[in-house]
Amino acid sequence: MNAAGSQFSVEIQPVLPERFKRLEELANDLYYSWNRGVRGLFRHLDEECWNACAHNPKVFLRRVRQHKLDAAVRDPILLAEYRNVLSAYDTYREEAPTTRIDAYLNPDSDLVAYFSAEFGFHESMPIYAGGLGILAADYCKAMSNLWVPFVGVGLLYRQGYFTQQIDDDGRQIADYPSMNPGDLPVVAAVDDAGQEIHVSVDLPGRSLALKVWLVRVGQIQLCLLDSDVPSNSPQDRLITAQLYVGDGQIRLMQEIVLGIGGVRALRALGLKPTVWHINEGHAAFLLLERCRERVQKGIDFDGAMELVASDTAFTTHTPVAAGHDMYSVKDIETFFGPLIAELGVPTSRVCELGAVPHSANDFSMTSLALRGSRFRNGVSRIHGEVAARMCSFVWPDLQPDENPMGYVTNGADIDTHLALPWVALFEMYMGGGWRAKLTDRNFWHEFIDSIPNHVFLSVRQILKASMLEDVRRRALLQYERYPATRSIADRLTANLTRKHTDTLVVGFARRFATYKRATLLFRDLQRLAQLVNDPMHPVIFVFAGKAHPNDQPGQQYLKQLFDISLLPEFQGKVILLENYNLSMTRELIPGVDVWLNNPEYPLEACGTSGMKAAFNGVINLSVLDGWWAEAYNGENGWAMTPYPQLGKEQREQQEAEDLLNILEYQVIPCYYARNDSGEPEAWLARAKASMKTVLPHFNSIRMAKDYLRDLYAPAANWGRRLGDEGASGALELARWKEKIAASWSGLRARLAKPVPEAIGAEQTLDIDVEVELNGLDADDVVVECVLGTKNNAGAFTVTHRVPFTPADPGGKGTVLFHCDLFGSDQLCSSSGLQHFKIRIYPHHKLLSHWFECGRMLWL
């Protein structure tokens, strides 16, 4: 028996005064995740309780001390703050934004359904792991700000993603604390009779019940699915417990819940999306469920797939293999037998949708998403090119630069990631109107340049001082768990005070995936030690990040960093913080001087932390990959040129040396240089350049507009076009593709007459091509001459496309196609050596992309 006895606790809940009743409304809207006014109001009511509740508004309202609320009723300052917050909230809810979306979607009839495995709105709702989730949440905020008809679909993880501790040996300890839905801004969805809405999905030998939760997110809502339902077995109740579990079968069941259960939840809610967005491949099973729905209404499988794909967009976020879920064909047969039976096709036909080259037994979620969508994108220009190469097997005859993989570069939410001192400064200078100028580059260039240097520097110093104090607080809590005296902990954090705001601080915080190379900086410890310990030009490096519990190499990086941070020459100069999350982000990113990013090129699909840093006048030092390759202009930061042509070891050695060279010869001298007035003029110029070039382009509003214009509007229109008149367009297109598939291999083409080696400048070049159509019609194909340039390596780049005309448009059999090359207006002045090729590809008026079929015949 425990002599100390048992420990009990009781939550004494206050009664909200009538004047503060709407605090409950604010606590139940994730609007608070990007509105500092709401969070500030809670903090001012009882700061000690706010911090103790880990900034969770729902928990705060249950635990705030009654006398604090009673005192607030009599406090005119708090009452005024409360009224101002409510006024801003009501205005946000009631007044439409100045940016209209009518050109893209009809707010009265369209609806975008956005499926994502994670959403990172705020640390109080830990259903996110990293960049994908934070990006998804920032995107939702933009959709809310623009009043887009939009619903997010995800999972309610009762244990979320893990919290991280680093023990005194540098090992990562993962803990999965359980969450009570009562602590979250979620409500159970109910039907018209007030009954909770549950849906179900089929698993082998059983049905899995799913509870549907709703979350208000400003103007939009989030729908979350939860398997922790009493009618499920204890094991099945845990299916949605944790994010990104290592067990493949549980991961598969989670993705069935997300994709199939998500569609059924939307149907149960009475929602009718006209655009379906698959954010990474985790939700791709929604395609099979939507196809099943169409087949049950009498459309055959191929027609149903065409219809489903027509209004589906797919975003891929990573070139790293681990980010693309794969399952065995046997698993698909086991888990989808009943659904495949309803589709009315052999299992092999469904497995073809997820097929990958050279692996007959694997089923790829990315392949399924690619083949089941018509609008696809990577998340930066470089990533779009990488994704086009990675996914080229879907369009086998095409060059990657012409296949249907586009890109939309990510952006970050300004309200979330722009620090409060900057907001205050902007509003002092410009009032609230600056928010209407978020994508106006001229405005930001002029405005940032107009801020006096001493004012700009003072804001930076305020943020830096706050960051240093926060890092010191976190580091002390961490070090005090170790078997070390307080004096050692003090020594390790001695440089983290307001007195050290003149010391250069470099930040690095992100997932500790190996390709992000957290330890690249430490390949030459002797040289680095000389840099950080220069008494005239000291440097502090702050690191933070989590490695997936199954990622042993990533955890080894953490341990290596930990060990280095305790070496005598690096104590207090290299800081490793545990449990990186959104709370730490708000302090760390805006407060450092330099944001370091050195991934292995070209594996950084985009990266958004550097955008958030630049919003706040932090300067990026990054590999020219992802977003930074688009943003860097030579004046707004520093760039590391990658060496992908070298072997791995030689490459890392060279890039590590380049990193230290940039630090030693560019970054550090620039930071410590002073003009005659003692002002870091050159540094401030670069910091201003960082802010004014990144803020207006790499924000989530610009990103949202790109999606609306380039993916959502076309998807909505194409869905209607193929779905009208009983889906006649989808059925016509499916039959036509069957004809193309049957005939294409037998297509033959040849020049009807030789092409001359030279012609006069005033002549046209008549080219005739005979095409044996093998059962196709002349209008089933396009014969095209492409002109272009050749580089020294012989690579051909298309610059002009000139179509051939069939002599008999309705012809069959062998048809003559004719082209007058150089006779068109744009080519009539061509001279010198010209390069061209001739190609043939399938064409139909209902194709969403010229080369959607992926077939091409070159002469």
C-alpha cells in the first residue's frame, strides 16, 4: 500500500459572467489560431492560467479563476478589449472581403472539399506533424479570408502526433498524450432530428463506425472523423488514435477512413462538393468511393472514373519516397473486396490505378491520385519539374516538361506568422488597410523602404530579445531534467539574455528527416568552433525538430547534435530545443537573425518556414531549392548552390564547406559591419529586401488565388461539362479513350515527300505526312510540327507549335496531313538554321489537357 495515499484532482469550473458569455463562441472557432486579438484577450483575463492551459481556450474557460472573471467585469480596459475583439470578429463574419472569387467559383452552387491527413492550426489542437499540416491550415485560413465555399476533411486523432523529450543521453523520447474532445473546439455533427451523425466503412469481416465532428474555422468548416466509438472493438477504436503510425495495416485503415469515410461524412452532412482536392496521396481512396457512387447510379466503371477525375485536383508535396504510401496488391484485395464487387470490374482493373513501374505487387496512393485526377500540381517550380519526372510513367510517351503536372508554389498565412510588433508598426503607419494589399508588390517595396532604419532595427531587437528569453526558458526546463547542477545549466544558457541581442543568432527548426541535413554544419567542427567563439563576432545556433519515432537515422542526427552542443567549445553556442511546435515557432522564427535551410537538392519540395522568417525581416541562408530558388534575387539573403552531379560524400563535403564559407565571409561580416553612425546599414538593407520581396508573393492569399484560378475553376467547369445530361460527356470520353487504347499501337506515319535541306528566306516549307489511322478518325488525332532550340547537350526545347491540316477531316484509313511551315505570322521572319520535329497525339474536345492520354508518336 502506498503510504503517501492516492492523489485526486478536481476541476472547479467558473461561471462566465453574462457580459463575457461570447467567450465560449470565440473559444469554439479556430479563428483564434490566426487572430492575436482573441488570444490576447484570453491571456489578459488571466495570464497565469492561460500559460498553464498551454494556450487552449476551451480548457482556459473551464479553469480560469472566478475572481479574475468577476474583476474583469469591472475593468473598463478589459471590457473595451472584449468589445473590440467581438467587433472585429463580427465584422469578419459578416462583411465580404474586397477580393472577389466569383470569376472562379459560384459561391451559391460550388463547394470545394479539401482532404488532408493533418491540419496544423494551433498547438491547442495537435492533429498535425509538420509542414504539410501547417500548410493545410494556412490554406484553410486563406479560404476563410476569401469566403471560398470550402470544407476541410481530416481525422480527429485522440493522441495526435507525439510530444518530444530529449533525455540526458540525447535520445528522443516520444509520448502520445490522450486528448479529450471536450478540450478541443469541436462539436459532434447532428442530423435534423438532433441525433449524432455516424458513418461507416467496411473492413475485413466487419464494419467500422465513425463519429463525425465539426470545427468552425472562421467562414469555413472542418469535418473530422473519429473511430473511438463504443460500438467498435477496442483495437478498432484506436485506428484514428495517432497520426502517421508506423504500422502499415493501421495506416491503410486510416486512409480508408479518410478517403471513403470522408466522402460518406460529407454526404451525411448534405454537402455536395463540385471540386475535390486530394492534399497528398493519403486521401486518394475517395476516388474509389465516388466511383462506386456513380456505378450504383448506372454509369459503367470507365465512365464513372472519367466523371470523378474531371473535378478532382491532386497536390503532391514531396519527392521523398517515404512520403508516398505504398500497399501490397494483396492488401487491396483483402480490404476492398466488397467495394470492388460494387464497381463491377475485376480487382486487377482497380489495381491498375495504383500501379507503379517494375513492381507488379505494389499499389501506390500517389499513382491512384494521379490517374484519378485531371488537375495536378507540385508545390514549387522546381518541385513541379521533379514531380513531372517522378510521375512520368503515367504519361509514358511524353517528355516530363510537357506532361500534365503543374505547380503552385506554397505560401504562408500573414496573420498567423507576422509577429505582433510588426503588425503594430504597420497599423501605426498604414492603419488596417495594409491587409488589403497583401499581394501588391509595389506597395510593399515602397512601404518597407519608407520605414526608417532605426525603427526597423528596434522592432527586430524587440523580437530578438523576446526570442532569447523564450529559448532560455525552454532550455532551462530541459537542462534541469538532466543530472547537472544549476550552474552548468546557467552556463549553457548564459548567452540567451536580452544583453545578447547584438550577437548573431542563426535558427534551424524543422522535421529531422535525413534529407534536411540538420548536421551539415558540423562536418568541420574545428573551423565552426573558431567562428562561434570569436570574441568580436560571436554566433549562436539554435536547433529544434522532431524525428519520426520510426526514423532511426533522423534520431541519430538529433543525438549527434545533442552531443556537439555539450562539447566545451560549443556550450551555449549550439542550443538544441525539444518538442518543436507552433508555440515555439511564434517566438523562434521571427526572432533569429538568419534562418538556415540546407536540404539535399532537389528533395525540398517547397519549405515554408523560411517564408515566415522573411515576413519578419529575418534573412534566409538556404540551398537554391523549393521556394527559395524562386525568391532569391541576390540581395534578399544568401544562397547555397547545390552540387547534385557529385557523389553523396563529396557533395556533402563541398556543400558543407560552402556553407561555412558563406557564414564566415559574407553573413558574419555583414552582420557586424557598422556605418559611421554605428548602424548595421548593409544588414538592414538585406533584411528589408527579404521582407519586401517575400511577403507580397509567398503568402497564402496568393497561393489560394493560384489554386482558384488554375485548378478549382477548371475542375468545377470540367466536372459540369462531363456530368451534364446524364454524364454523357464522361461516357463519350471513356468510349473514345477505349478506342484510342485499342488502336494506338498500330498507328503509323511517314513523310509523303522528303524535307529539303534548305529553302529561301521568302519561301514556305510544305510538309505532307501520311498517317495510317488504324481504325481512328482524322479528327481523333493532332499532327503537329514543333519548332525549338537545341542546347550543347542536344536537348530540344519547344518554342512554337504549328498544326497540320488533314486533307480529309472525316477520313479514315490512310490520311494525308499538310502544313505550310514558316508561313504563319510568327514564323515568317525565321531565318538561319531551324530545328523542328513532327509528332502525333490523340485529341478530343473533352480532354482537360492536350496530352492527357499520355500518348505521342514521333516521326
